[in-house]
Amino acid sequence: MAKVAIVTGGGQGIGEGIVRQLAQDGFTVAVADLNEENAQKVATDIGNNSKGYFVDVADKQSVFDLVKHVVSDLGELNVMVNNAGIAKIGQITETSEDDLSKILDVNIKGAFYGIQAAADQMKKQGKGGKIISASSIAGHEGFELLGAYSATKFAVRGLTQVAAKELAKDKITVNAYCPGIVLTPMWDQIDKEMAKIYNVPIGQSLQKNIESIALGRGEEPADVANLVSFLADSKSDYITGQSIIVDGGINFA
């Protein structure tokens, strides 16, 4: 029987890239997204008995219900990818309470609840498992105009380290991936907001960031998915508590 992976935020962007790679690796994938229609379309496209599900990662009950439904439908849970996330652009001094609350709810609570729900199920199964969450290069070094986002991604690194220590006895590894400048709609939106703030043409901020990449190109979702593929595989069994940068050469920490 194929192993089962859940990918939150799997209906588009980096999440969809991860979903497609895991399906190629032989996983049956539970594609979970706030947009259930997108999730179902991707699941149908990749096959492998994969299914689409609704999830609101900011809602603890929704995340726990997701795991419950996936196990009921697909048999077990072997890999949990806490990928869902949002970005808010702006100076710290101008960030609203509502915007701050929303990004904390999705990026931190979403990862926290995903770790909780996956660990609970994996412990019941007694066979270990892998929990993999989305951090960022902005979780290694704060990015200007991404103060709240950077804070959440630093938090994911901390959660990853603590969960790895607490769950090691259960043979559950916990790691994170830290993408750089990924060419997805999220970065298109970041670029538009930066254009307004810096009063520059749309595309200029994105191009400036791409020029800072040692390998000379923007990142594709597949570049991130290749790392997640490794972290989901038995080849990474001796790696836990790590937040691994995959950015083409921007941050050399």
C-alpha cells in the first residue's frame, strides 16, 4: 500500500509543486487547501488515489478533522507537510492589528496545529513518521517590509527544533524547508506591494532580488519540492530538527 502524505496549501504555488513531486515519489497525497475546488482538481490530476480536502489551518479543529478524515479515507498518515502560509507586506510601524493576527494565525498556529495533529496520529500508529513545515530564508534573516512574516518563519524554526526533541522517542522526525525567492503568485503580490512602497515599476523589486541569487535565476516550486521529497524519504531518517535553506545561494548561514 502506498504511503500517505498530507500537504496543506496544496492547491497552488509551492504546495502544488510539493504535491506533484510526492505523487511522483509514489505517495497517495491528501491535497488540503482553503480552496477545496483547487485541491480536488490537483488531486484528480496527480492520481495515485489522491484526494482533495478543505482545511483552514488557523482553526485547530479543522486541522484535526483533516487528519481524521484522511486516515478514514486513506488508511494512515506517514508524512505531514505544513506548507500553508501567507505574507503581509509593510513596515512594522504600519502593520495593522488585524493583519498581524491573521499572519500569526495562519503561519504559526497552522504549523503548530499541524504538528499536534500529525504527531497524535503517528503515535497511535506506532510506526514513526515525518513532519515537515514551511519556514523561509526570512526565518534565518529578517527581510525588510516582511517583519510579521519573518517573525512567523523564525517561530516555525523554533517549533521544529522543540518538536524534533519531543517526538524523537516516537521515531517521528521534524524538519523544515526554507525557500528563497520562489516565482509564485505570492511573490508577484510582494513585488506589487514593494513597487507601491518604493515608488518603482512593478517587476523591479523582484528582479533586484533575483539578481542577488548566486545561481542566477528565480526559484521554481519544483526546487522546493525536491528538498521536501528528500525529507519525506527514508534517506533523511537521521535528520531531525533542521530548517534547511533552499534558495539558490542567497543566505549562506
